[in-house]
Amino acid sequence: MLERLDGSVVELERAAPEQRQELHARVVAVWETRFHDLLEESDDESRRELVRSLDELVRYGRASSGEASAGDRGFAVAGTVDIRADRGSAAAGVMGDVAIGNPQQPGPGQS
């Protein structure tokens, strides 16, 4: 299976630029099916190990391709980003709950 995966990588690298996107989509679909079948046919212990290996493979592929990636609620950039706040606003790549303005004055008995 690893030889076949390597073969797919070589095929993508050798493809002409105008063919690469279509070939990439086809290769992704084929490997998605192969991995799905492999996981479905595995027992629980083997499946856990396969998932760990596939996760590592995906991280390696992203890192070696120069593609930026981030986890849930993450922010990744493969280039330049310019984030600015203007006129009392807030700006961020990833932002949770934000309140803008003056805080309320504490009531009696609060500090």
C-alpha cells in the first residue's frame, strides 16, 4: 500500500500543471476509498493504530507541501496576513466572545 501511495505522489509530481488539479482530485478520491475500506475491515485495536498512522501521514504531507494547517479554532497562514482594529473595534485571526465598550459600573455590594 505504501508503494502505491508513493506511486500516486510521483504521478502528481510529474503531472503537467494544467492537469495537476484534476489528477489531485482523482487521487484523493481513490485514496479516501482505500483508507475507508481499510479502516472498515480492521478490528478496533488495528483501527486505532491505523488512525494514528494516517493522522501522522496527513501532518507529514501538509508540512512537506508547505501548506499551512491548524486545528479546531486555529488560525494558519501560508503567506502574509494583515489584521487591524479600527475606531474602537476588535480584530483577530481567531476570536472568541468579545465585548467592546465601557464596562458597567458595579452595583451596590459589588466590587
